[in-house]
Amino acid sequence: MTNPAPALPPFGRTLCAMVTPFTEAGALDLDGAQRLADRLVARGCDGLVLNGTTGESPTTSDAEKAALVRAVREAVGDRASVVAGVGTPDTRHTIDLTLQAEKAGADGALVVTPYYSRPPQDAVEAHFRDIADASGLPLALYDIPARTGTRIEPETLIRLAEHPRIVAVKDCSYDFLGTQKVLSRTDLAYYAGCDEHILALYAVGAAGCVSTVANVIPRHIDSVLTAFDAGDTTGAARRQRQATPLIEAMMSAGLPGTVTTKALLTALGLPSGPVRPPLRAAGPAATDGLLAAYEEVATADGQVVAEDLVAAEDRTARRTRSDDPQ
């Protein structure tokens, strides 16, 4: 028995918070971004979130952000939605980025709570309303108080849901009760922003996920939701658990998700490049641990492209040989 189909989500079901590839010299790698975007869509992602935290938005310029949206839009066409991260601590700057993203071809904008200044809830609400009023793009609000210092309270979200262009929430609040409260009282499409919560949130009515781990295992992340939709709740739970070692290694092992994701993509020979300062690349030991977690999921899943594993093993072997004392 399949589960009833949810209302059509505004930005897709399986979204990837995509990294921003750079060249070895640190410049924006638009060709790499197009190749990575195409790979993610071909392996189950029906939406891509660009210029978010995973996409190193604090260290990319406004011009680079626009160029990335244009390049990815060209690469994926109408096969996937393109959602542009536009959040800043400055309402005027955020509006400028939202208008820029609209012009560059984005389907929507992801707007994080203003950070550092810690505005009260009435100011948070006004910030989001001003941005929603300024363009024609639908907005997903990003609730991640651990990074911003300020959450979007459930009552604030319930009021904001009345705005016709505020349509979704990327939820990293770690407040499951508050999330269910908003789900029960609004039509907002909720997206799990924490990979460990994908199935749990989907089971209570979320639209899908915005996954960082999907950069490296997009097909597996999509299969969790596909199994649940097919009524195979046991299989969905098994697939979510299978991903746990990699989720922990990438998101909870002391390194930022951007760093761990780029380390794995590089090891797998996929477009990535270095991180920009102040972030620093993962060391060999951390990368080996990430690869071990990746291979554990790949072995359990059986769906990961075999040549990815071969490439990873070859790179590990070459590095080991180069590290051996002569």
C-alpha cells in the first residue's frame, strides 16, 4: 500500500545543498558546477540549492552568486528547480540578492534569519515580509538558530504563511514539536535541513529535504523518500539508518559540512576544488575516515557507481604510497 501523495511541493522533493566548485587557484569553476549539477539531477535530485552555507556563500561575491545560478540553470534546464540562497544580515542587501537571483533564472530564494544582530521576532517578521514583497520569487525561509543566533518562532512562521510568496521552510530548528505545530496550522512546505531528520520529518508531512549529504549519495537520499512514498516504511527506515555513519562523519565529526563534502567529492574525482578561507581542507586522516563511511553506505546500498569506489580506492592507495618513508 502506497502512502497518499502529498501536495505538489514548490521546489521538488529531494533537494541538494550543492557545494560551489572552485579551481585549484580558488576561482569559481562554472564548468565544474554544471557537471556536478547535471550528475546530481541524473541521480535523483529534483532541486538544487545554490549559494547556501554548503555553497560557501559567506566567501563568494554577489557577481559569483549570480554567475553560478545562471550556469546551473543552463545545465539542468527544466529538469530540476534552482533555489538561490540570498540571506544576509542586511534587509536591503538581501532584497538586492533576491532580485539578482530572479533575473539570473532562479525558481525560488532561500532566505536565512538575519544573523549576528539577533533581531526580535517582529523585526524578523518584517524582514521576511519586505523581501517577499520585493520580488516575484517564492521564498523558503531558513530556520537555523544554531548559526544565526535567532530562530523563527512557530507563531511567527504561522503569521508569515499568510503571505502568498512565502511558501516553504528549510528546517534546522531541532524543535520537532514546533515544526509539527506549524505543519498542522499552515500550508508551508517543510524541508528537512538536517540529514538525520529526513525520514522523521517526511513521515509527519514534510515536502522533502535539503540535503548536504546528497552531494555524494544523491540516489540513496532520494531512495529513502521513494521507499516511504511506496508504502515501504521498513525499507525507508533501513535506508535512513544505512546513511547514518556517513551523516555522522560529514555533519557531526567536528568539521563543517562544506569541508567534509568537498573532501569526499575530491577523493571521488568529482567537481569540487578547495574551500576558501577561513575554512581549511580536511587532512588525510579525516578524508580516509570519510571514505570509509562512504564505502560502508555504498556497500549496503549497492547503487553507488562502481567507478566512484575504484577512483576513491586508487587515490587512497596513491596517497598511502606517497606518505610512506623512502
